[in-house]
Amino acid sequence: MELEQVVHSPEAQRQLYKRSLIVVIMSQVFGGAGLAAGVTVGALIAKEMLGGETYAGVPAALFTLGSALAAFLVGRISQRSGRRYGLSIGFIAGGIGAIGVILAAALGSVWLLFVSLFIYGAGTSTNLQARYAGTDLANEKQRATAISIAMVSTTFGAVAGPNLVTPMGDVALVLGIPALAGPFILAAVAYLLAGFTFLLFLSPDPFLVAKAIAAEQEKLVQQKSKNEDHLVQSTTSRVGVLAGASVLILTHFVMVAVMTMTPVHMQNHGSGLSAVGMIIGFHIAAMYLPSLGTGVLVDKLGRTLMVIASGVTLSIAGLLAAFAPGESFFWLAMALILLGLGWNFGLISGTAIIIDSTDMKTRAKTQGTVDVWVALSGTAGSLLSGVIVAYSSYAVLGFVGTYLSLLLIPLIIWVHVKGKSKQFAEVI
């Protein structure tokens, strides 16, 4: 199917939209496995190779920095050459990074480990940016649903990855490398499969098709405007982009901050690793599994209402975390479940707002730039949460999360009322 043929055929566009979603689903299952398997043992490898806990947090920082850089580059490549090349390059880079981690563990090279972990972070951001690939040919009432389909698909790999840590450790021992490097074998295979899935099957590229359609429509509008002697205005809303980015950054910061310190808080109050693991498992499930329902709600009820729902849900999670006894499994589980659900509401509604607020000339580039800030907000949330708890308490962290979450409500209401673009105001 040629690109020109799709551009001039609404039926071919519908078929490509459905096929693109299938490709995204396949790649996200692989990508989720690559993400979860490596992150599960990254800190443990650093601790084992460095002989202490001082630098055990370095892998998370390297993942995030590599993720931020990759988000920027993948966005630029996608804008210029399409999702197919941008996403496949990002995932393949993540796979190469995972292979580097395996070699570093086998050789005992700390510097190779750090460099490889940085490159491995490309898979993390690419996995997140892949949620956009199914939206390029979606109409305004399908976009949030398309995003949610990608997120639900990630869940399958993200759940399977950690459960394969022990079997992959056995595989690593058979191959004569440290057991902790085993999950990175899975990560390498998973990321490479995700990359080649996009490279081989995402053709024609839905983003390039959408750009071509937009160019055709712009020609018609310019001709009409020339005949009617008035100017054509840009369809990009800076207010909308700022609003969507703010929603993504704030929700991600709050989620990462509270999630990061909850295991420490629980262990300080006598909880075992099994209890901590169960609560984090509930949290991750709440982050991704409700996505299909959330996507439908965002499309049906509108972006504004769901951003408000995100702020309310996250604020309740913060209050529960602040007031829950440290030894209470039930109340901390409820806090982390609501934390994941609020993040889910914010991510899908914020992403939809950014898509609504951009045109095809800048959309992929803008998406990549926003994801850079989202990644950096996660780093800030992780680092600052430790400082807040160290100098005050976990309860104060919960109150800070509640305060920041409530800021989403006046923000999105202001944007809805003051939005400069009538089209954008109607959408959200």
C-alpha cells in the first residue's frame, strides 16, 4: 500500500489506523518486558559490582538521563522521518544498551556498566513515546482510546518481566555470566523485537500519512483563504501544549515521589519484602490496567474533567499516604492504588491535550520535548522525595503530593476558560 494511495483513500486510512494499533500492541508487549526486566535488577547489579549501597541508585539516574536524551532524539527523528524509524532506532538502542550491561557484568567493568545503562534508558523513553504511534490517524474522539490501548499492552510485558527474573538468572548461569545479568538478556531480546516490529510492520508510516493529509488540507485552506483574502492561522495552541505538559510533569512527579519512598517507609515500620512487593505490584497494576476505561472516559467526558479527576485522585492518595499507619498494609495499598490510578488519568488526558494542541508540522518534535521534561520530573521526584523524608517525614511528603496534585484543578480550569484557541477549548 503506497503512501499516496492512503492519503487519498479514507477507507485505506481506517485500515492503516487499525493495523498501526496492532503493531503498537505487539511492540508494547515486548517493550514492557524489556523495561521491567532490566529495572528490576539494575540497582542490584550496581550494588554487587561496586560492593556497597552507596551507588545503588546510580542505575535509576542513568536510566532517566538516557531516557531524557532519547526522548528528545526520538521526537526529532520521528518528526523528520516518521514513527517507524524514530521508534525502531530508540528500541534497538535500548537493546544494544542491555547487551552492554550483560558484557559489563561478565567482564566486571563498572564504566561499561554505567555507559550501557545510559544507552539502555533509550528503551524506557521509546516505550513511553510509542503511545503516540497509534494516534496519528485517530480522530479527536479516538485519540485517548488509542493511547490507552498502548498502555494496556505495556502491562502484559511489564508483569511478565519481573516474574522471569529467576528463570533468566538460571539461563545466565548456564551461559557463564552472573545471574543478575539474566534479566538483561530478556531486555535485550525484548527491545530488539520491539524495534524490529516497528521497522518491519509500521509501513506506510501513519505519521507520514497524517503529515501528507495535513499538507493537502492546508493547500485547500490556503487556496480558500487566498480567494477570500484572509490569513491562515496556525492550529498549534501554545496554551494547550503548556497545559498538557504541566499535567504530565506534575502527575509524574507526584507519582514517582510517593512511590519511591513508600517501600522505605514500610520497611522502617517492620514490613517484609513480600508485603512491599505486593503493594508495588498493586500500584503498577493501577497505573496501566485501567487504561482502556480511562481512554473512553477522556474521549467521552473530555480532557478537563479527567484532569480534575486526576488531581482529586492523586490528592486523596497523598492524604492517605500521610495519615496511614506505617505498618498498615491495607491503607498504604489503597494509597498506592489511588496514586497509580491518578497518574493514569493524568497521563492519558495530558497526552490527549498535547495531541489536540499541535499540528503535524511540530507534533512529534513537541511530544519528544515534553517527554524529556516528564523524564526529568521523575528524576526530581525520586531525588527530592528522599530529601523531604530525611529532613521531615513520609507524612510531609504525602502532604506535598496532595498540594501539587490540587494545583492541577485551577490550572486546567484556567486553560479551559482562557484558552486562546476556540477549537482547543471545545476539545478539552
